[in-house]
Amino acid sequence: MKPWAEIAACVQRVIAHGRDEDGIGGYYMVASCVNGEMLGVIASDGLGWDHVSVSGRDRIPSWTEMEQVKRLFFRDNETAFQLHVPPADHISCCEFCLHLWRPQRGAIPRPPAILVAPPTAEAAP
């Protein structure tokens, strides 16, 4: 995750920020790059995880908005992910909230790029 001072300089408003026994965290407001509406963002770095939750007032944030927040809170060389757990493990505290996660130790495994976007015929040798 980026340094907290750098994050605070990039968001529209810092609602709360502090440290507890689990780490540092804060509540921020970020203007959506899609429509300018304010998104609520809670970020923390405790218990071995960087965590950012993103909430729309009356809708789930779009992929573009999640990417915007990822770029604001994480360094360019860091990978963060959304996690889809079995239905029995769902925990929902907010109807319109999505989360980004990054372990502070170890790398997140990623599939080979060719599985995400195979090369086009024009790019093939």
C-alpha cells in the first residue's frame, strides 16, 4: 500500500485516520472518475493484510471505479484482488460495498498473461 501521507494527499476528504493495535486505517471520500459522485473508502493495514473497501451511496462501485481506487491506494507494482468466497462464508455489512485485498508478505499468484488475453493473429510471429 502507498504511504498514508501520499494517500491523504490524493483523496478529496479524510474523514478519520488513526492507529490501533492492529495497524493504521482511515475513512476517506473519493470522487468517482465515472460520474463525480463521492465514494466512501475505508483502508487499513492490519493483521498482515492491506485492505480497502469501496462503497457507493446507492450502488455497487464499477470496475473502473475500483481500478481508480486501487491506483490511489496501492503502488503501481502491487497486485490487489477481489475475493469471491463460497456463499456460506459471505459477510455483508454494506449492500453496496466491494473490497480490495493484498497480503503484506508473499506474492499473489497470477495466471499467465496468455490465459487472460491470447495474442492476436497480427501479433503472432
